[in-house]
Amino acid sequence: MYYTCPVCGYDKLEEPPTDYNICECCGTEFGYHDANCSHEELRRLWIADGMPWRDRRIPPPPGWDPVAQLLRAGFAYVPAAAKNR
């Protein structure tokens, strides 16, 4: 069974997004990063940073596309540059 990250939409988390588990994709540590910041705000920050794959030990899946991942998860994607206008 896999879980989906509520921040970036990565749908291959092996543990639920709770109890200090970390998303390989966006690097969110659940219970720490989201203690004082909403998932929406963390998503906005990840997008503004260029949507990098955060895990240095585990490479992104072949053909990984962060925009498609966000859209599959039902999250709207607004490029960071568009938000600054």
C-alpha cells in the first residue's frame, strides 16, 4: 500500500504522511514542517523553489514530472513566476 503526499502529490510514500515521516519528493517532514505551516503553503514554497526532487539517496522515478504529479493529485499548478506579477 502506498500513500500520497498532501503537499506535492507524490503517490508512492511507503508510510503515511504523519509521525515525522518524510516525503522523498518534496522533503516535507510531517509533524515538523507542517506543524506551523499549511500543506498549501508548503506546496507554494516547493513550487517557488522549482519543484526539486529532495531525497539525495533515492532518485526520482523514471520520467518523473512534478507538474503532472501535482495535477494528478488534484492540486492546481500556478508557476511561481505568475504569482509574483
